[in-house]
Amino acid sequence: MIALLFIILGLGIILEAISLKRDPSKMEFDYVISTVCTEPGDTFSVHTIITNKSLVPVSYLAVREVYPMTARLNENMPVHEGFDGLHVMKVCRIKGRQRKKLILETSIKERGVHTFKGDSIEFGDFLGFREVSKAVSNRQELVVYPEKLNDKSFTDALGSFCGDLTAKRFLIRDPILTVGYREYTGRESMKEIHWLQSAHRGMLMVREFDYNRQLSASVILSVDGLSLLDTSGLDMCCFAARTACETLAEAGVPVSFFTNARLSRLEAKDVWRCEVSAGRTGALLEGLGRVTGYSCSPLDKLLDYAMRESDFNAAFIIILPAIDNAGAETVVRLRSTSGREILLVQQAEGAA
């Protein structure tokens, strides 16, 4: 019995000595988020991949990661708040020459660009007396789209505006583009009668013309005059922009989107533009997720650019912060001088 005890003690000392010589470089760390963009509140997963390249198993392995403050985590997770975010610790054991994947599901509701990062790996010796730490630097970012705006006054104003545009599309017919033929009713002019079709059918037939007013719209978001600290006001503007673009696109209207806002983590441009149509809203949603309150150009420059780059008869939906009264006056003057159909929205709470 005593001999067996000495054997166990000797093995423990040997394994302890081996574990103290463990090379931290043999422990590799990788970090992957299941998606790069997400709808607000949707669940996604963070994959932590640990590879033990040595033959020595690790009975205690702790991975420390930093999540955004806005992340929703399981209440049972060991988490504490730091100045840079939520510090999360994942604990496991890993065999020699083994790769292990740790998966944690979470969600974020707040619009914006959110950063996740690996902080360090810690593993203990065989007897648990000491810990070896290895710093890691692996950052991943996630873009959360803006929500759709749930505001009846805005929805009603937008619906009325889109209805007016649709009705005006059918005011002007194109005498060149013939889309079919129909029976003469007596109200059409003689020049609309198609004599070859009339002879073929044995009755008077007139041309059915297409319409030459191409329905299109430009949605313009300005952050001029918005405080960098007013995140709620900025979010409301982004909510309105998404709702306007998607409503128009779902109605079959080609949309051009313009903004003077700086987009987080992307090259600064005086005006950022993208095209939107039904089924093609990914670039718009990511852009709105990255929108910041920093303005790269004044409102008048933004409007001049949109006037040049939009179709000559495109309608404008212009979204401004509620505090930008000077900008609202500029839009009113533009409405009277340009002859365009313009809907003015301020902070997504009302329309003029």
C-alpha cells in the first residue's frame, strides 16, 4: 500500500514537472462569429476554437473574451463588466492533439457596429497550483441593422406619398411604346386606330400605349446638426430611412439612397450612395447599421449631389434630425424651386 502511494506520488510529481514546461505557443486560438450582419434581436453564435498541438492534456483551460455591453447573455454565464465591455470566461478541458469548439449564443438589439474580441487563454499545471496565461488578439465585428419604424403617422404619410406617385405615373402616355390593342370605344382619336389589326379582327381596334413616367425615388438622410451624443435621434432617422426604402422597393419602385453621414469602419466619403430594389437591400441595411452622427458634408452639398445623380423626375424623401430647422427651410425652398415631389421627415416622428 505504501509502495503504491509512492508510485502515485511519483507519477504526480512527473506530470506536474511536465505540465510546468508546457509551451504556450502550442495552444492556438481562433474566433468566429456565425454572421457579419444581423437583424436587431436575432440570435447568432460566437465560436471559440481551441487547438492543443502538444501531446500533454490540459485539465483546466479558461478562455477570456470581451463582448459588447449590449450583448444579451445567458444568466448562468460567468460575466463581469469592464471598461471595454462584458468579460466572459469559458472553462473546459482539452486532450493532447485535440481541437475543441466552444459555442455561445447571444443577441444584440441596438443598431450599430459591435466588436467582439478574444482576450487571453489561461491553463493550469497538473496539480492546479499555477496558471499559465497567453494573450490573444483576435477581433471580430458585427453590424446590427436598424429596426423598421413603427409609427402610424409616418406610415400613413409614406403610404399617401407613394399612392400619389403611383397615380401620377399614369397621367402621361407614350405614343411610341405600344403594349397591345383593344376594341375601339368611340372616345379615342382616329390616329389611335390600328387599321391592320382592325382588318384582321373585323372590328375597329386601337393601340394600348405604355406610360412614359418612370416611377423612381431618392431617399436622402442628413445628419447635419445632430449631436454625436444623440444616439436615439440618429437611430430614429435610420429607422425611417430603412422603412422608406423598403416600402418603396416592395412597391416596385427603384430607389437611390444618399447620406452625408460617416459610416463606421469604412472610408469617409462626402456622400455615400447605394441602389435599392426588391430583394436587394443588403448594402442599404449594412450602411444604415454603420451610420454615425458625424457629417461628412453639409446638407446643401448633399442635396446638390442627389439632384445631379437622381432621375430628372425622381421623387425625394428627405430625412432630417428634428433639431435641424434650417435644414427644413432649405428643403421647403427646394420643393418650391425644383418642382419635384418631396416628402420631408424630421427625426421620423412626423412628415411635412
